[in-house]
Amino acid sequence: MPVKVTVIEISGISPIPGDTAPIGDPAWLPSLYNAVEVEFNIVFSYEEDVDTAPILSVTLASVSPSVEGLTYTKVGSDTIKVKGAPVNVFNDEVFRFLFPDKSERNLAPTNTENWDTIVKWAAPGSKEKTVSYNFTVKYDDNPAAAVPIVGDTVTATLSQNIAWLFNPSLAYFKDLVKKGKL
């Protein structure tokens, strides 16, 4: 991959026991815990053989599966700041709610629907989820020219593990119990 990535100014990230992310692999971002505040910058550079080229722009094209709670902000032409707490990552974590009509539905703990009480909470089956990020990177194909020449637009795909953590989910459950109407 001619696009190189450096992660700097990291806060809120700690080692995760049993993490399956490859150590030192440049295509992997640091692993995170679900519902824990983090902040870091991803700095992109273009290097192919001995040639380097200035980055003109970087944009986040897609995240799969989607992750709520994180923001991705451009900080200059070659840097994306990632900030926030990833939530609702584990779709099989069950938060079941009872509604006024006595029906029950599974919803995210951050939902804003008009429910009466939470009736069930269960941990997810898998305690780790791998997320893929696709970034569109444009670079100057001829940095010696007086005017930048936009080279090929390349896609940089980065992966990241998000690990489930018991305490934030328990805190969600306790808060939902308090907010219940029954």
C-alpha cells in the first residue's frame, strides 16, 4: 500500500487482553474498548519505492460495520482526528424494552423511544468486532511543479478491533432501570 499511516496523540487507549489485531501491522489502527472515550490523529503520507508525494486531501469514505459515537474530523490536508466513545457496536447485545402497548422490542441502550421499562439485558456473543475504514486519499503527483498536479486517488483501508467491556454496559442497564416508568 503506497499510503502510509501514522497514529499520533493517542489518549484513552489501553492494551486489550486477548486482542486479535496484528501487532505492528500498518493497516491496523489501535484497538478500542466499547463506550470508552478515545482521541487520536491518523496522519497519512504517500510513499512508493523511493518517491514521496504530498497529500492534498483525505476523506473518510465508509465505515463497516457502522460505529456510533466517534467523530472523524479533518485536521489539515493529511490528518483525520478520531474522537469520542464507540457505542452500539455489538448488535447482538440485548437491551429489551417493554412499551405502553405491552409489546417488547430490542433497541440500542441510547434509543430515544417512549418505552415503559427495560425487561432484559444480555451480553453479546462475541466480545470483539473488527471495523473497516475506507479513506479516499489524493496526493500531488508532481511536487516539483509550480502548481500541484492531482495524482491518482487511492483508497486506504484500515482495520480496527473494538472490544466489549462489561462495566459500560452495566452502567447503561442501571441507568435504563432508573429511567423506567414501572
